[in-house]
Amino acid sequence: MTKKIPVRAPRFELGDIPSDWLATDPLASDLVDALSLIFPEGERFFIRAVQHFAEAYEGDPELRAAVKGFAGQEGRHGHEHERLNRAIASHGPERAEAVKRFLAFYRSQFYGRLEPATPAVIRLATTSALEHLTATLAEVALGTKVLDDAHPEIARLLSWHAVEEIEHRAVSFDVLQKVDPRLRIRAAGVGMGLGVLGVAWLSAFVMLRQTSAGGEVRDTAKSRRFWGRAGRTVPEVARALQRYLQRDFHPDEPVVSHRTAKVVARYDAVLMELAA
């Protein structure tokens, strides 16, 4: 691993975000909002899971520097998604109260109970699997223009998040390889990661739908375009996870078919905007 992982601190204007910010579709907006609700605590979990094994990479200056960059990027992601989550909760008192209840449940059950009961190596393997999953989703998002019909500030936030997930996609995997390279540990992380992510995301989504302030789709063309692009995600994720469970896998290889000139161009464009 030789590439530098920079920690950036972009600013996003998130004070006036409509509830149907994604393709004027309340359902699509709630789906992504639910993912945002679980991000901040999830990012902090990833940092803890990797840093727990500091002794494993202490003698590797390159990996140690990469972990530092990884932790810095994930910390910034959590901070900005907390700001977005406050905007999500601002759409009426019922939604604000529901978001508060969900986050209290999520923190207590997943990080107060499940995390301490899970062996440290499985926590690291879960982190590695979910980092591969988020990097895959990032490539799909950049390759399919799924954010083209999103509110511009949230599109900027998610694009920044996406490029940094791609930048640090190999860090937790490389630490896991030093700690325990067995394929069965990697597979256990996939199982744990998909289970936890599925339950948390679905719980948040159901809560948001129960308190949704959004009405009907205002632009059906945008909505159809979003769901058509989003539909490409499932087969891409399935292929990426299948490859992840092969012995010769490494995250820095081209995993997703969307790693094309189009993805690279969009990736470079986001980096240029962040550097401006």
C-alpha cells in the first residue's frame, strides 16, 4: 500500500433540505436517509475495530499511516452525516422524536450490547467486509449517475464520501490479513456485516416511513430514472461479495464492472472540486 489517504474537511449547506430530496421521490429519499442515520456510529465502530489491533501494524509505517488516514476520513464522514441527520429529523416533531428513539435503540443494542459480545477479530472482519461493500456501492453510484437527480448539496456530500471510501477501501482488509488471514474469518465478517447492516438499515427505514412527511412523487421521470439506476446495485454487490470470498482477492483490484473511464472521470472531478 503506497497511496496517501488525505483527510479533508469540506463544508456542505444542509440547513434547508426537502424531505423528497432524491429524485423528488419520498420513498427513495427515506431509503438513503435511513442509511445516513446508521453511518456515524458505524464509522466510529470501524475506527475502533481497526485501531484495536494497533500492535499488528505498528511495525509497518506505511500501513500505520494508512490507518491514520482511514480513521481521519471516517471521522469526518460521521461528523457530516450527523449534520445531515439533523436535517432529516427537522421535518416535523414526530420525525424528530422517531429519529431520537431509533438512534437510542441503535446505539444501545448494536454498540452497547452486540459489539462487546463479539470477538475483536470478527469485529475487524465485519469492518473489512462492510468497507468492501461501501466501496462497491461508491463505485456503482459514481458509475451510474444515481445522484444526478439528488439535492445538489447532498449529492456533493455523498460523492465526497464515495471517493474517500474508494481511497481507503483496502485499509481494514490489510490489517485483517496481518491479524488473521483465514478465509473463514473473512466469511464470518461478511455474514455478521450483512446481518447487522440489514437489520439496522431496515429498522431505520421503517421508522422513517412511519413518520414520512413526503407525499407523492413530483417528477415521475426522475423517479423512474433513479430506480432504474439503483437497480443495477444488487448484481454488482453480489459479484463483489463473491469475489471478496476468493482466496486471491485484494480490495485494490478492479472489482466492479463500473470501474470504467466514466467512473474514473467522475472520481477525478470530485477530487478536483474538493481541492478547489
